[in-house]
Amino acid sequence: MGARLKSQMTPVRNLSAAIARVTLCVLLACAAAVTSSPAQDQAPEVNLLHYWTGSFSGGIADLVQAYNDKNPTVRVAASGMEHESFKVGIKGMLHESKAPDIFSYWAGARVQSLVEAGQLAPIDDIWERSGMDSLFTQAVAAACTYQGRKYAIPVTQHYVALFFNTKIFANLGLEPPRTWEEFLVVCGRLKKAGITPLALGTRELWPAQFWFDFLLLRTAGPEYRTLLMEGKASYTDPEVVRAFTLWRGLLDRGYFNQSPATADWADAAGMVRHGEAAMTLMGSWIIGLYTGQLSWEEQSGFDFFPFPAVDPGVPQVGLGPIDVFVATKGKNAQASKNALAFFANTGPQMKMSEGSGAIAPNVQVPREFYSPLKQRIRQAVLESPSWAFAYDLSTPPQVADIGLGTFSAFLRQPGDLQRILLNTQKRVESCYVAPATPETSGEPHPKKR
């Protein structure tokens, strides 16, 4: 989900100018949200910036409205910014010390980087006062904990799986596969029937990462993947090569749609909706798109199954992002924390879940609140032996950009895998080495722990 520079030769001043332009757009958006609020003269406001727009927009307006209905004395003024622009814009705003009071972000390495930079306010006080240890699982609470302190409130938890067209499967007598061998048989039967087995849209790069994530997790296992994410393993290792080789096998058989770089994730989802493809590997936010804009019914129209097991004995780790709200330091810090505490409650989390397709991180949301399909997703989340964040949320941002570019290069030239991985490893290594200083006497900084 990371944006990359189009050329390594782009001057630094051009990048700074781009960041400045995006930052200005964000500031104007926030100002517009504040200006347009009908209650601005009666009540102070907490500014909230988020990335839930377009195909991702479900739920956020209802969540904020729920707070404002209950809290007329301090309102939340929310504004949204397109996903990819947000990633650049929020960094510029933080750099300029003009960030909003609250903003959405992705748990994992991205929040970690902001904590390390001292740009977020800890929220241990409201976490303890609101008894949030009883609201969230240990895994979710851990995703909100950095350097031993709480910094985030989880608002959505998504599950990445293979979503499929149930009518296509039924017409061909296909069952959701549980193993890699069964998966290849299903893909072969679909291809033979003239249906593209797998839809993929990589115009924004990030959707491709799920294939690498799962193939590595299902073969090398979560421990090895963690080593790779932390820079303690190499992209030229046999474990990485094997994951790409399995992926290449799908490409060589023609199981993916042609030219995935010309489509985005929603386009790929639409291919499945319209019967042009049978499956797509995507997060559960796709449910909101299917049941909303694309008017498709759960289970009778589309369904899901977990990514198949590849090697017996390897843990079937769950994968997906946890979206969180974080607060910045400033004059509205306490009001921001109060809003965050509200967003953790059962009712508001249900509002967000209804519109977004996400599973609410709050475990006190009753099971019967969810549709039968979401109940099964929730059960899959709870039964996962451990949880992993997607590639771009498990690595430092600069490494994530390199990796997403690697996946894109591989899809364009799968036969050039060895050169691509060698180049990736060299570039990743440079991210874990600090510039020489008098204190280090020119010695490289050790790899991050």
C-alpha cells in the first residue's frame, strides 16, 4: 500500500514540493471541514483526518456522527483524504507540525515509526480508565502498544482471504480448496472452462503483497517472515525464492488476468462480481464494496475461504491490517483522548463495522450483530494461532516501498526473478545501515532489532 517514487533520479526538491502540495491540500480539507460545521460557534472542535474515501468510505461518517450526537460540547470535525495521497500528506503535516488532533493510521511499523519520532501522544490513561484490556484481545492490544505504552485505539480489523463468485463455483461443482494441491485443481478447472481463475489489480502496487505474504507464511512460517521483515534474513534466501516460485507457477499457467497493473483492487473485485474472474485475494473491506456499490449478496452471490495450506505443519497464521486512531500532541490533547475513548466503545465500533465490512476489534460486540458470512470471518480471526500484518505494515516504510516495487517488477518480468531479488536485497540492506558519524568511526550501524 506504499507509494513509490517514479524515478530514483527525481530531485529532492521536487519530492519536497510534492509533499508540500499534498500537505496544503490536506490543510485546506481540514479547514473546510471546520468552516462548514454548523456548530462551530457553539462548540470547540477536534479535527480528525482519515483515509476512508471512495471505495473505502463506509462507516466513518456514522462513527463520527455517533460521537457528535453524544457529545455536543466538543465536536469532532472529520475530513477524508484519498488513501495514497494521505500517506504522503500526513508525513508532511507532521513534519510541519500542522497535523490534525486525531488521524487514522495502520498499526504496525507505520505507527512504530511515528512513536520513535515522538510525534504521537501516549494514551495509557484513557486505556486504563476505560478498561480497554477487557474490550480487545491480547493480539489487538499488542498492536496498540509501542515501547511499552499505548498509543492507538483500534477501529477496524480486516481479514485477508480469497473471495469468490459462488455461482461460478456451483456451476462447475467446485468446493473451496483447503490445500495448495486442491487450489491448483480448482484454478485448472476454471481456466479450462474459459474463466480467469484469479483477479488482481496492482495499479496502486499494494494488492500484490498479499500473494507474497501468504506464500511465505504458508511455507517458511511466521518466525522466518519476522526475520525477513526485520532485516535479519535475505531476499535471496531459498525461503523467499520458493515463495516467488510458487507465485510464478500461477502466472505461467495463465491463472491471473492480463495486465493487472492497469486495474486497481476495486476493478479486480468487479471482475469477480461480473463473472469475468472467479476469485480475488483481498481484505474483508471488499464486503462493503460488494454489498454496497455493487449490490451483491453475501453467500448467495459471493463468499470467502482462507488462503490454502501449502506445507503441512506450518501454522495457518491470519493476515490483515488493523486500522487505528492516534492522537497528536497539542492544546486539544485531552479532548482528543476523550474522543478516542468513545471510539473504543461497543456501539461506535458497531457503526464502523456496519459500513466498512470490517470486524470490530471490540470483542464485546455480540456475535449475532454480524451477518453469517462475517460471523465466519470473525471466527477465523479468533481461531488464527497468531496474527500478521501485511508486508507494507510489517516493515519500515522505506523498506515497504522497495518491497512493493519488487512485487510489481516480478509481475512484469517473472523470468527475471534472480536479478530482481539481488537488487532488492542490496537496496533493503542500505535501509538498515546508518550514515557514518564521528561516534561510529565510519562503522555501519547494526541491523535493527
